[in-house]
Amino acid sequence: MLYREPGGSWWPLLWGPAFAVAGYLVELLTGPASVALWTIAGLGLTLGAVLWVYGRAKTGTVALTAEEAQFGREKVPVAMIDGFRDVGAPAGARVLGGGWSVPKGTTAVPLRLLDGTVVLGWARDPEALLAALRRVVRG
């Protein structure tokens, strides 16, 4: 692994249990509280958070190995990348990973492929990604 940015963190899974405990304590202060109801609420919130975090991890991960570059769910063989230096980002260039634009909080990294097309990779730390690309791409 030459470069990796995780798409998300798993710490939001703690939100469901935290909200359930807080709700239980507030209800306990105002009268009888239902442990079963707050347990179910906490599990439901945690399940929602699992789905959300898993989706973010799948669609927001950036990884580079000697064989392939991954942007979200899309993988590009490194052998297909012709260059990344002095490559401009033309209007309407396809964004790798399937989005309409680069994800929020990331910077576009234009990549020229062997067929001459320019696509947009992206990273939160584009300089680190470019440094890793220098090790595997000669263009």
C-alpha cells in the first residue's frame, strides 16, 4: 500500500448507544423508564450508523498500490495511467468513483490515461497522493 485515505471512521457507531443512554436517563428523571424501549432505540440508531459508515467507507476510500489506484468504488490499473504531471482538468472530465464532482473536502487530481482521456482522481491530501504516484507512474 503506497497511499491510503479511509472513507470514514467507525466512531459514529457510538452515537446510537450514547443517545439511548441519554434518553433513558432523561426519562428516568421524569418518571418510569423503559430499558427495553431504549435498548431497541439504541440498536436501531446503531444499525443506521453502521449502514451510513459502511457506505461512506466504500464510496470515500482512496488507495494506491503498485498495481491499481482506487477512488471510491472504482479501480484503475496503474498501467493505464499515462501521466499526472502538468495535466489540466478539462471541463466535463469524468470523476473517478462515479460522482458528479469530487467529494466534499477533497481536491481533484487530474490523471491522463493511455487513451488520452483525462479523468479526475481526488484526495484529501493531494500532495501525498502525487508523491505516491511518482513512485509507480513514469509519466
